[in-house]
Amino acid sequence: MKNIVNVTRRQFIKIAGMAAGATLYTWNFTKMSFAAANDYIMQRQESVYVQDTKMKFRRSQDNPSVKALYAKYLHEPNSHMAHQLLHTEYTDRSPLLMVLKAKGMKLKV
């Protein structure tokens, strides 16, 4: 069988070393990126919890305004009026999806 590429042992070791170095550098960069993202998420989460502990009404059902709204208009949670006034429906209006839908493509989301 004939060699397609003539690579000496020294060239192979050099190429393998460069590839290993690039892989380790990329892996280290990826680890640092994930660590930075995780640190950011943890800081955001902690700040939300700190702000939550400072709130006067920590749960919406304890808020007097919400209680008055239900007493006067909505009567009870999940009533027909509450569903009509408080629940929304999402419609995706992005231009690319409109073009695809106009062409007859059905998307699974």
C-alpha cells in the first residue's frame, strides 16, 4: 500500500503537539467562558433573592391590591373573567417565519 502523504516522524510529532496545544487552549478558554457565565448567573440570582427579601409583599396573593381586584371583579382565581383579562396568547410575528409559512412550510415548535 502506498502512502498518500509523506510525513516524517518528526513532522508528525510536531503536528500532533500543535493540535494538542490548540485543543488544550480551546478547552481552557471554554472552561473560563462557562465559569464566567455561571458566575454572572449566580450573581443575578443572588441579587434577585436579596431584592425579594426586601419586598413588603413577597407573594402576589398577599398583595392587598390583588386581593381587592379579585374581590371586586375577578371573584376567584381561574375564573372566566380572570382568564379573559389576565391570560395572553403568543403569536410569533417574525418576518422569516411569515415567509416560510407563506410558502406552506409547517414548523414544529
